[in-house]
Amino acid sequence: MPLPHPIPEDLAELVARRFRVLAEPMRIRLLDRLREGEATVGELSDALAASQQNASKHLAVLADAGMLGRRKDGNRVYYRIVDESVFALCEQVCDAAQQQLCALQELVEGVTA
Amino acid sequence: MPLPHPIPEDLAELVARRFRVLAEPMRIRLLDRLREGEATVGELSDALAASQQNASKHLAVLADAGMLGRRKDGNRVYYRIVDESVFALCEQVCDAAQQQLCALQELVEGVTA
DNA sequence: CATCTCCACAACTAAAGTGTTGTACAACGT
DNA sequence: ACGTTGTACAACACTTTAGTTGTGGAGATG
């Protein structure tokens, strides 16, 4: 689906807001950990060496953005990924970063050669 | 290219930092405007109703991230897109947002029906 | 040379976000 | 019934960031 051009201000804000959700390392790591399947807040905060409160807050952000789902089971709350598309985004970002690194390396080689 | 799992903290930070660059409406709009081709700081700040200084700062952020290129011609500085992949990212984000809206709409229809 | 235009840097203010601490509440086990 | 566990909320300090204002410097123009 092509983007409209010029992009309306509202849409620009919407897009930016979505990017902002992914603009925190802890949230990236939470998403990554959830690729293994749903997990509780405690499991996640343990796995990432984060405080329970901090993990909970970040999970809430991801859930509010519609990327995660919540499921309460007794005392615990299980979070799971509901928007698998975020991983495609992350991979694209990684690819772009890697391409940049390669370009830099070529430059360095060009200088030192 | 598949992402490593578990993701190293360093990579998580790198990815997050890259998302952060796109997490501002003004920068999204600057990128969008540059789809028409390279433009000077003045042209861009005029087109987006931004101050010259503000546009300049955001352009510097985008250029530092390797998304834009700079070209000086006499008195003016032309910026251009060098990393076309950012638009694929934006489109994916738009798609995800739209899918969410659709899901919400279906929910609403389900309630009101 | 004088002046004007275009751009970037620096300092400042205001706002937003992150992580911590303390706490409240619900569900579980004994 | 009581203490414990698991989660979320609120208040706080701290950091980061956006936007403005003021300014300096490079290049054009007269």
C-alpha cells in the first residue's frame, strides 16, 4: 500500500508514535523474548534483568500500541505477541544498519588500501 | 536475514536508536517531502512551516543516521535521500496501523449489530 | 567593501520519557 | 484468617529531546 503524498500531519504523527514505541531497547528485548512464546511479567523481568515495575510499564506500552496481548491466569499475567509484523520491521532496520556498516567498511578499506 | 535470538543488548540498542530517528513527525514529513527530490533547508522549512533552525537540526539527525545525504552548492545546502528503505518501513507501519483500525471497526460493528 | 541570504551552532525553556521507590490490590497457599 | 506472591499504580528524580532565540560564518550581490 503506497503512502499518500504529501503525507498529512496527522498520519505523520501516527507513524512517528508507532516508531516511538519501538525506540526503546528494553521493549525490543521484551519483544524478542516473547518470540519464544507467551510469558509472565515475572519471567520477563527475570530474563531481562529488569525490575518488575519497569517491565510492567514497558509491557503496558507495547500492549497499548496493539503489539502485545494480555491474558490473566490466576495470579499471573501472560503477555504474548499479537502483531507479528514488528519483527519484519526490526529485521529491516537491522539490514539497513548492516548495509551502512558495510559501506563504512568499504570506505575504510579504500582509504587504507 | 533472520535476527539473532536472544538479541544482544548492543543490537537492541542499535535497533532502538534507529527507530528513534523515525519517531518524530517532523522528520517523517521531511523524508516525505524529499521523495520529490533533493531540496534545500529553506525549501524544506518553508514547505513544512518550520523554522529554519528546527528543520536544520532534524535534517542533521537524519543525515547522521545515514538516511540523508548533503550537498553544498554555493550558499545553499541540498539534502537528498540516500536510504530508500525507510519508506518501506513507513509503509509497513502504516499498514499495521490500518489493520488495527480495521480490527477496531469490526469490534465496534460487532457490538452495535 | 558593505550588505544580504542561507545555513549551522549554542544556550535556554519546556515537555516527555525512563527507571526507581513505595504501595495497593487480587489471588494463592497454609 | 493470615502471610506470601504477582502485578499494576503513583510519585519522584533524572535524563533526553523538541522548539525557540540569538548569533556567527560562508557565500552571493551590489
